Amino acid sequence: MNKRTYLSDLTALREFCDSYTLPSSRNRPPLIGVSANLEEEISTVHNDYTNSIIAGGGIPVILPVHTELAVLEEMFSSLDGLLLTGGGDINPLFYQEEPLPGLGNLSALRDQYDLMLLKMAYDRQIPVFGICRGHQVINVFFGGTLYQDIYSQITSSLLKHRQAVEGNQGAHYIEVAPDSKLKEILGQEKILVNTFHHESNKDIAPGFRVSASSSDGIQEALEPISDIGPQILSVQWHPERMAVANNRTMIGLFKYFIGQAQLYKHCKQLHTHIYTIDSHVDTPLFFTENFSIAERESGTKVSLPKMQEGLLDCIFMAAYLKQGERDEESLRQATERAVAIINQIKQQIEANQEWVGLATCPEDLYYLKKNGKKTFFIGIENGYALGRNIRNIARFQKMGVSYMTLCHNGNNGICDSAKGEPEHNGLSKFGQKVVQEMNRTGIMVDISHASEKTFYDVIRISRAPVIASHSSARALCDHPRNLDDDQLRAIASVKGVVQVCLYEGFLSQSHRPTLKDVIQHIDYIVNLIGDDYVGIGSDFDGGGGIEGCNGSNQMVNITRELLRIGYSFESIKKIWGGNLLRVMQAVQDYAAKKRR
């Protein structure tokens, strides 16, 4: 890095500051939070860290050492990446071990601070780069253990891991795993690194792998086994000290990290300008007297804090009804149960109206987002809720219901389900009237869970576009709940939308699906019928959730992967909510026209 001559003339200094030109908003460097060390109650960061971030294309922001949760939360709202720096030892109690004589100095405040920073970054899927102590913090946080002192705990011969030569010089070589992300970044399988530690990773955290080691077996780098989800990279050496000496390999590490932070920043910017909608969650299944959707860890994959972390604007809360008997009493109870669940959803909104509002049309969502609030729409999953009374459709519409899934796992009085033997050969006569009444009242008809014959009956009878609130492509996963190519084309022909589901069984039957499979389903449908007819319906809290996207806080990863494979802003805008909002508006416009 170039040495700079510093000005001592005030006029020249002002002229230098005035020479700054604004970059485009898209190309503004990402903000990287830098964890600080604690020395005599002073938060300190070596300039090598901040200079390396600048050299990599980022803007460093030093995070003072404290544990005020509200302050840290607010700080993280602006960050695009987190650098965990070096420092003292980590309390072994965090990995269920007693302290040994070789353990060095500890700081309870620094430990809690670092672990809190990492949790907040992980909750938001923000890229993380750990260096030395930061490398060890990552391993401990995710369930690994440490050697408290390698020289007293490892009996085999060791290299000298606290070098005598200057810190910007390498002291020993490491071998990089040939199939690792680190090898992809560095382009080398053997590199010279510096070394300043006596603690080291021992048992590697679940979900991680060693990506580099020294000749004495010390684990020198760590990365997630999977390449989806949050971007985490950690190394035992100090690349920042070598980077400031113009070591291109070490500068490359920082450039990679900053590149991941830039991608995350792009996701944040994009989410600011679009409406992100998850069209199906079953979270009301968990509503009890003491449940609060405002509590992050309420035992559910969906909560208001998780929506905030995942940059998700809106969810459709499904009032789910298990298919039961169809005698008069059972049908009456089904209707009452649907009403009760809808009221529970409204109670959650009422109790948290500072942060969320109920929407019944696209304009409500636009208003709520503009005012900094999340949005809940209401859907009914299973037309069993109607009983035999078609007037319940208008009743539910007045209660705020925006769509109704005609059936669930089993036939009802409306139609045949994708599960079980046919009873009505598609829609029943009552079911035909239900579709027409839903059109008249402006409730979207949802054909997820419906049989193939029911599907085509709906396509033929409905005068407004229809939706599949949580279904995927049968060509990629041969499950009767998914839609084959002809059905997908039929949805497009009526200008409807298919919301790709995150339920494992609907994504793959040959392997454990991940976020990559979700992206493949989206991409397949886009290639088949275009980007105007696909969206996202997670089925969280009803069985949905896969590696890489297992809660509302991880929904931003879908955007990251779509950007990574080249999807445009306009396409992502449609997929994340534009298509579903278009259908909703068309359905409501049709109903308004019928009323005139």
C-alpha cells in the first residue's frame, strides 16, 4: 500500500477535501463493521485491519466494545459485512471446558461482545471474515472447541506459532485444501503465512470444514461445508499485516470478503425498492395465549424480528384447517375454527401495531412499507372452512381474507385433493359456485393441494387469475402437489402465478434439497413460462424450510442467489412480489367491475 504525505497547510487540506467526487449509489463501497479489542477500557483497532478493508474496496466502521443490545441492533442495520479481529484468549466455559494452566488473559466483555456481533451477523446472513481470535470465535459460536494452549495440550512436535520475524513477513507454509472455497479465492494450494497464536481450533464446529492446515496439523482456516447461505471465511493467521505490505494474495482475501459484502449491500438496496412477499406461512398453528409474533425466538420460523433481519416486507398468514368429517356439526366447527384463527391473527397485529399492519389490497402494503411497518395478509388453507354455506365467502372477505386454498390433504365438499382417490371428478357443483363467488368477492382462488382435474376445472371456470400459493415444478420433483409443465403453461395463460414452495418433499425426491434447489425451481419455471408468473411461498411453520433458507431471516439469501446467477432487478422485483400483487389487483378489479 502506498505511503501518503500528510498535509500541514489548512488551505491545502480544505482543497483536498473539496476534490472528492460522489460515486454512483450502486457502486458505493460496503460498510464493514470491525470488532475492536479492549485495552485498559479503550476500544482499539490496529490500522492494518482498517487499511486492508480500504484496500479491498470497503469502508471500515469500528464497533466500540459494549453489549447494549439495542445499540448493536441499530448499528447492524447499516452494516454489509463483519470483520472479527484478533485479540486475547476465549473463555473455555463457552465450549464446556474448564480453564487449563496454559490459558492466557481473558475478557468477559470482549467474549460476549464478539459472540453477540457474530450472532447478529448470522441472523441477518451478513458476510463474516474472522482473523486469528475471530477465527476461533466462529468455531466456538457454531459448536466447536479450542486448544487452550497448543504447546501444553498437543504432544506432537509443533512449529513456532508466535513468530520472531516482523509481522508483515511469512513464517511458515500452509496447505490449502484443493476443493475448498479458500483455494478458489487464493488460486494456490501452498502459501506462506505469518503466525501469532497459542490457542487453536480443536474440534471443528458442525457444518464447517478445515480449508487449510500447517505441516504440524494446526487448523489454519475454516469455511462452511455448504456454499449456500451466509458467506463465512476465517483464518488463523493475520492477513491484514501482510496485506499492508502489498502481499497480493492477502489483499485478495480482503477483496473477496468485500465482494461478498458488496453483494449483500446490493440485496439490501434492491429490497428497499421492491415489495418482498412470502405467500404462505402456517405460523398461526403456534398461536397460543402467550405467543407473541414480536418475539424473535417464539419457537417459529416466522416473527417480526426475523422478517426485519431477512428484509422481508410481507407474509400471508394462513388459517389452516385439517380436513375432517363433513357432517353438519364438524362443518360448523370448521367454520368456527377458521373464524377463531383469523381473529388470532388480527390480535397479533393489534398487539404489535407499531410494527405491523393488516392488508387486504396492494395499496395497503404500499402504505405500510412507506411507513416502516411489516404487512400481514390473511389466507385460508382449506375451503373446508366454508362448510356448505357459500355466504361464508363474503363473510371471510369482510374479515380480511385475501385468498383461499380450495382444499388440503383430502377431498372436501368443494373439490378433489391431490391426495386420495377422486370423489367429484374435479370441482363439485358446489365447488364451481365457490370459485364464481370468490371471483365476485375478490378473493384469490388458490389451487395448491388440488387434484389435476380440479386444477383444470378452476382454470376453465374462473374469470379472474388464479394462484398456487405454495407449489413447485413437477418436472424437477415428481410429486402430485407440484405442477407439471402443462399446468404451469395453463397458469400463465390466465395470467396467474405459481409461488415456489420451500418444503423439502416438493423440491427433490433424490437428495436433501437446499436453497440451490429452490433457485432451480424458480429458474425452471421462468425459462418455461417467463418471469411474470412465478413467486415465493415458503410454507414456513408448516413443514417448509431448507438449508440456506430456513426462516424469514434467511429469505434475503434467495435474492443473493438470484443476483449471483444473473437475474435482473426487474425480474427479481416480479418474483419477490410484483407478480402476486398484479394477480391480487386483477382479482379485486374484476370483483369491483362485477359490483358496478
